[in-house]
Amino acid sequence: MRTSRSSLRHRLTTLLTGAAALTALLVAAPAHAADPPLRDLADAKGKVIGTAVTGSKLTGTYGQIAGAEFNSLTPGNAMKWGSVEPTRGTFNWTEADQIVDFAEAHGQQVRGHTLVWHSQNPSWLTNGTWTSAQLSQLMNDHIALEVGRYKGRLAAWDVVNEPFNEDGTYRQTLWYNGLGADYIAQALTAARAADPSAKLYINDYNVEGVNAKSTALYNLVKSLKERGVPIDGVGLQAHLILGQVPSSLQQNIQRFADLGVDVAITELDIRMQLPATEAKLAQQRTDYEAVVKACVAVSRCTGATVWGFTDSDSWIPDTFPGQGAATPYDENYAPKPAYSGIATALGGTTTPPPTGACTATYSVTSQWNTGFTGQVRIACSGASLSSWRVNWTYGAGQQITQAWSATCAQTGAAVSCTNASWNGTVPNGGSVTFGFNANWSGSNPLPTVTLG
């Protein structure tokens, strides 16, 4: 189910206002050569190119890229049971609603994630003692409520997430232990009743190539189809390791498609041992291109979603210590060679964008009735500086009164700050900060900062 594009997608916000915005990245992301954005390339192929997002970040540069480059959004955590019903009968839809609203304003579809999973469930559910009948009712009620809330607004749902062990046996979970293997069919049936128009998926990891786990998933989907259970597709998560794209990926996608279901690459990232090097980034480009090409080659592969588009919003470093750099953009929102790999797979001709960038981030750290304290952080990734100058223009009469770790001069509304004698060097992967106090009256909009 595709939503129509909105003219709003091209109105990318370039100025963040209001002191409530604590931090804003205020150097524009580098241009991507002459190619159209990824979403336009994907549309031309009839494919999805999506990203998982964090709703609270959908502003500034993060929001600009999310809206401009992708035609589909997946809530990273906002629709999981533990997020929406942390206490039984008490619901929090704020972030989920925010993501759906953002997507609709930017002409994007939404992939719901996820309804029935063994992880990130609320403690009241996992610690409860339930009969099979009670557990069945809880699952049915949850699906009816959440899917029903967004009826007609979401393209697809990951209804059941990660049901298998690596050897192809069923994972021992609250659902399997309480309801047996048919909890999967029950969940799919409940989701179809709640929203007949949404595509219903089973989603799992380490099922990208032909192996015992993916064969178990294949046999399950085949059985569900034969029984008339509503199943529209399978999601291959594709949390991959550098240089290890399965050689049987396209073959595996095709065999699921031959069952009469769609296939989606749902959570693509390709992690590496840090630090990133040019050679590793080049391999990552090759790997991203290979995955997306395999999907493009199969008509029933709907597309690929990256699990966070920027390294600053990636789950990898916390889960795999010493590893990271897994997404198409670095922590400073500069596109990596992986971006070009995706573009090429979608039919683009983008030359690899610069992998290095230095950026300046302006933030208000505290504020009172007549003044505020601000900070600017200068960070480099894939590049370095031997000296720096930061410039901005205030829009509401703010006046700097004191600065530290930099020499700042203000003429009218224009501010220019240069490094101190001891902090001009910013190495690749490093950062420096300086601070200042300033007066304000009435409002304190954040200025647009340039780094020279």
C-alpha cells in the first residue's frame, strides 16, 4: 500500500527555533552528486528504500535526511509492546503517532514493527502467570488495539518476530510455551481482522541465505499458505557482518517469492570492527550494493529498509562492543560509500560521496530569564582540522558576553569564533568544544552555524 507523495517532502527545515530544542546539528549534510535521492531511485524501480527511525530525532538534519532520502519508515522501538503499554491498561502512543504523522507528511509508507515477539515486552506481561486462554486473549486484544489504531495508515506489519532458533527449531518463548506453534497463525489471523489492507509478515534474522533456520521459515510459510492462514510476506532482517553477504541471498529471496509471498529486507546494516578504514568502507559499499541488487533482481522483493541510516542512531556499538559504522551515513550525517552502493543498486550513477566531514553543533545548555549558556562542539569523521572558525548570525538580538576555549567577536548580529592556541587541531574521530554566555530577551531561536 503506497501513500501519495506530499509537497511537504521538499520543504526541508533549515532553521530550528525555540529554546526547548536542546541541540541542533547546523551544518547541512553533504550533497549527493547529481543523482536524485534514494527514494526517487527506488520509486523508479517499484521498490521500497526505508529506514528505521527514532521519533524524537525527526527534526533538523536527521529529519531532513529521513524525509528526503527514504520512501518508508519503520519505528525502531516505538510500536513494540513494552513501549506502547508499559503498564497494563496504560498506553503511550506519542512516538508511534509522531512517526506515522511524519511519514504521511512526507509521502512515505510505514512498516509496523512488531506485534508478537519474545523481547521488549512489558514486565507485567512477562512476569505474569497466565493460562493458555488468558494468554491467547491478551495477544488477540493487543493486536486488535494496536493494528486497529493505525488501520488503513500502515503498509505492512511485522506480525511475528524471530520465532526460530538457529537450528530451525521453534524458539522457547512466552508465546510458544503458552500457546504452541499455532500462536503464529493466531497472530496473523488477528492482524488480518484488525486491518485487512495491511501486508502481514513474519520477520527473522540469520535467514538471509539458505540454511536450517531459513528453511524452517520457508516450511512454516508454505504450511501457512496451504492452510489458508493470512501471510503476505517474509522479512529478512539482514544484520550482516562486513564481507559476509550470503552467496545464496538472491536464491533464497526467490524461493520464498515462489511460494507466492512478498519478501522484504527489513533491518539492513553491515557492521565492521572499528576503526573504519577506507578499505573497510569500500567493502561495505560492495556489500550494500550486493544486498540491494539481490532484492531488485526478484520482482516480489518489495525493497530494503536500513536499520537506522546514521551511525549515531545505530544499535550495533552497544550490542557488539568494538564494532559499528554499520549504516550508510556516519555520525555526522555524511553519506559513506555505502550510500553510493545502494544508489547504484537502484539504478543510480552516483560517484562515491566524500566519506569525511567536520561539523559544528550549537546547543543551549542552560537558560534563565535574561541570559543563557551555549556550547559549540566541532567534530570530525574521516577528516581533520588544524584550525577552525565558526560563524553564525543571531536572529533575536542575542549578545555574547563571555566565551571560553575560543576567541569570539560579535558585530551586530554576526558572531565569529576561532580556536584558542591549544585546541585548533581536531583529529579524525576527535572533537573539541567551546562555550559562551549571552544575553537574550523575548526569544532565543537557534542560529544556523557554518564551520570554516
